[in-house]
Amino acid sequence: VVIAIATDDSLFGKMVSNIKEVHARGAKVIAVVKEGNEAIREIADEVIYIPKASRYLTPSLTVVPLQLLAYHTTVEKGLDVDKPRNLAKSVTVE
């Protein structure tokens, strides 16, 4: 599963391209986008909407659904929420 945060309007086209690429390789995609962005529904398997806000507030709004997703995933897997192990992180820098 790939979680794509596509909230920056100036980089949205590049994010769409990246989402299409990982989707073509068989990954399930969960996209976090600003409300009103319906174009992402065509390429992402699941979409989480955050309210439209200034570019300075958007990162804080993005963190909330990601934290909830991490928490509920951990609970569903029967793991201890307070003791994460074997975390894998991937960051793409342009």
C-alpha cells in the first residue's frame, strides 16, 4: 500500500504521475487530497479528503488522518500501539 499526499497544487501533476506509476506496478494507493479534488478518484483506490486551507495549515491537517490510519491499522493487526517495531520509511526528493 502506498499513501500519497497530493495537497500541493503546484506539484499535483507530478504526484498524479507518481501515483499512476506505483499503481501500474500493482500497489494499492490511498491518496490524501484537499476536498473538491475529484480527479484523483480515477487513479487512487481510496481517497481521504482534508478541508481546503492555506498552504501553511495544510500540512497540519494532513497529519490527522495519517495518524488515525496508523493507529487503526496497528489496532487491527493486534499490535501494541505504544511500541512500534520494524518501521520502514521511504522519501522521494526531487
